Amino acid sequence: MNMEMKSLYIVRHAKAELPTFGENDFNRDLLPKGTHRAALIAQKLQAQLPATHEKTLVISSTANRAMQTAKIFCDILGYPVERIVWEPKVYEAHYLFLMKLLNDVSASYNYVLLFGHNPGVSDLVGYVTDRFANLKTAHAAYLELEEGIDYSLLSANTASLKNIITENS
């Protein structure tokens, strides 16, 4: 059986307001600088993704800054915002939780974009690729799963880190 290669894009939310006393961290919004950088990186990502999105799944934290980042990316990629899977548990999630969440993704998808937060997203990249990654805001780690591996089998050292997409890369 010839299975198509599976790609995974782990995206850290864009630059947000600094936390202030008495304000809920979950509700922090993106700064204009963050919105701009997210748009730049989404444009770079656009070249790597197919124009049709039947085989693409987007999952995002429901924290404001992650939701806003996911919407910017999806607008630029032409991915329908109403198809984003909003997952509250991605907020402050441990990398093993994020991996288990990805293990539930159907093999019918070839591209998955996960929008989340550090340290979970950077730790996830390190765990599944065995390569250190420290994702800065709005940066996207592009991973390819090993041949014959689908999302249900994603675990330690089953993917390779192809590159980290930044505003300068």
C-alpha cells in the first residue's frame, strides 16, 4: 500500500500583549507586530501547502492569541475558518498530550497544522524529531513523518524536522 507522506506544521502563536496584573493570560490579544509576522510566515507556508484543503486539518488552542494566529494563517492559506478544530486543552498542554491529540487525527489527512503555546509546541517538535527546537512567536516547524507512518503512530523520533519557517527564512 502506497501511503502519501504526512506533513505536520507546529505553529506557536504570534506575539501577544504582555500579561498584566489581574488580566487573564488566556485572553491576551496579538500585538500589531505579531499580526504582521504571522501574515509573513503564513505567506511563506502557502507555497508548501496544496491549494485544495480536503486533506488538511487545522487544530488550535482556544486562547485568544492562538485563535487569532490560526485565523490569520487560515485566511492567507484559503482554509475555511469554520473548519478549524478548536481545542481548549491545547492551552498550556504538555507535549505528550499534544502528541496524543495528533494520534487521533484520521489517516485521510496529509497535512496537519497545530497552533499552540510554548513550552508544549517546542517540546513536541523535539520529542517527535529528536532535534532541539525553540519556536519563537509565529514560527512554524515543518515536520515530515517517516515513510509508512501516519498520525496515529506519531511518537518519539518518528518525524524529521525539515525546517523552521520564520520571517527571515
